[in-house]
Amino acid sequence: MNISNRQILPAITLIALILLPIVYLTTGGVRITVSLITILFVPGYTLLAALFPKRGAMTTSERLVLSLGLSLAVVPVIGLVMHVTPLGLTIYSVLPATVAFVFITVAIAWYRDSRLPARERLAFSIRLRLPKWRELGKIERILSITFCLILLILAGVVTYAAVTPNTGESYTEFYILDTSGTTEHYPETVAYGDPVSILAGITNREATATGYFVEIRINGVPVSTQEIDKLVQGQKWQNEISFIPPERGEAQKVELWLYKESETQPYNKDPLFFYIDVS
């Protein structure tokens, strides 16, 4: 049975679209397995299809092994790019960026494939019987062994991650920034009745989905709250929050306390704070 690349590329696109929400909605071994499938083979295959769309450019064994190798080279580069963006280096940034890379390379591969004569387009012949070892050439034997070793290593990683409990420290990151995204220009003076705005950020490292809310106090008196929907493990929330000081005065202490959902005691033992003059 022959399967053309023009059948494989749409299937890969559909699989990527299906797997992406699975990663967002699951945890543990399921997420790791799905992420490995999406990250450690697909990007390399679609990149090879875009670079070498012609049949006979390489053998099937070479294409399989190189797909794994290229994926291992491409994904770290994508991670490095995401690390220097505001999204940061998390599975919630790297995986969508990888899927976007797959879509782009699929489009290029499809375009280049469509410009080839039908007899030169990439296709794979599937045989139900396994080839005998002595029928394989030296290079094919090496590639077959390499491919099997990589699959065994990946299977071991997935199995280990699935059965090993997460014993790392659980915590929540909580921080505040000025509206420019720095720590240099917190509000210092404000006219009475005008709102004060700052950026607050939360990153969930609790190994479970958690909801939060932030309480703002001025001189110990609550003046505003901000509810945050549930964040899954590793998810980051950052948004602008505003409040209006209820009275005039100099050097008023603004405190921000973080609470987990349904808890009455603040998560942070010491508040994040700054001072403002209300004139």
C-alpha cells in the first residue's frame, strides 16, 4: 500500500490541532506522552518534507531517523526564542510555537510537493511483512538500530515520568510591576479620586489547578479585590489591576495579599507593597 505525502501532511496538521488542547487539559503521564509525540518527531518530519519533498532524496529509514534528530535540534531553538519573549519558557508557550512551526513547514512542503510531477512526489510503500535482517544494507541496519534505540529511550522517559510522583516543591510565584512592566516606576503620587494601576503576576507551581484572588489594602484596610480563574500547573497570569484610594494622605502603604481559592488566610506571609501620596 502506498501513502503519499499529500495524505500525511493534512493528517499531521489535524493531529497537532487535536493534541494541543489535550496538553492544556491534562497532567502527568498523558501530557508528557502527547507532548513527546508532538515535539519529538512531527517538527523534524515536516521540516524534512519542506526541504526535501522529492521522492528518492533519502530512504524511509533515513527520513525517520533524521526527523527525530531534526526535532531534537529545532525544538530547543524554539524554546530559546520563547524564553526571550514575554510569554517565557513554559510548555504553554513552546508547544503552540512548535505547532505554528509545523503549520508553516506543512504549508511549504505542500506547495513544493504540488510543483513536482506526480511520479516524483514523496510517497511511502507500506508492507505488512518485516524485511529480513540480511536484506538490509549496512546503512539501513545502522539507521534501524538507531531508530529503535531512540524509541526505547523515549518510551523509558515517558514510563519514568508517568510512574514517578512529582516530589518537587510546590509554590506560587506572585509579583507586582509598574504599568511599563518594570520595577522602577511604581505610582508615587495620585490625585484624590483618581485610580491607581499596577501590573500583578501569578505563576502556578502547585502541581494542580488552583484559583486565586488578590486583596489590596491601604494602611491595613481592604479597598479592592481581583479574582483570577484557575491556573493549571506552570500557567502564568499577568494583568493590570486598579484601585482608588479612599482618603487623602501622604506615605500611604499599599499592600497586596494573595489568597488561594476557598482559603481565609493569605498565601504570602508578607505582603507585596509600595507607598503613595494622595493629594
